Amino acid sequence: MAKEFHVQLSDETADAFKRAAEAEHVDPIAYVGSFLEASVPRLLFLNGAQAAIDEHGGGFARRFGPARAADNAA
């Protein structure tokens, strides 16, 4: 089910979207929607990756960090 959002953009961003939409010969609103649909999965992935780093990064660094690599070099 589609949802509708109303957002405000700077003039520069709005103009950039309009130019990009014109280059693709599509409606600017449709272009922005497609842009968001394509961008959200990557954003969710990056946010999830950052959450995993925040939660487990310290333990991972202690287990596999530089000190351990130096021990293996000897």
C-alpha cells in the first residue's frame, strides 16, 4: 500500500530533482518517489550495520584486533 509524504526541500535540491526528472522524461514527483524507493534499502542496511558495530564492535576488536594480528605474525 502506498503512503504519501509531504516534504520540504531546499530550492537547490528541488531544482536538481527537476533537472534529473526532465533528463529521464518523467514527472518530478515520480522521479523523487523512485529515488527514495531505490535509496531506502541501502539506508536500512547501513543503519543496521552501524547498529551491529555499535553493539558488537568492541568485542570483535578485542577478539580479532591489531594485538591479536601481531601475535600471529611472530
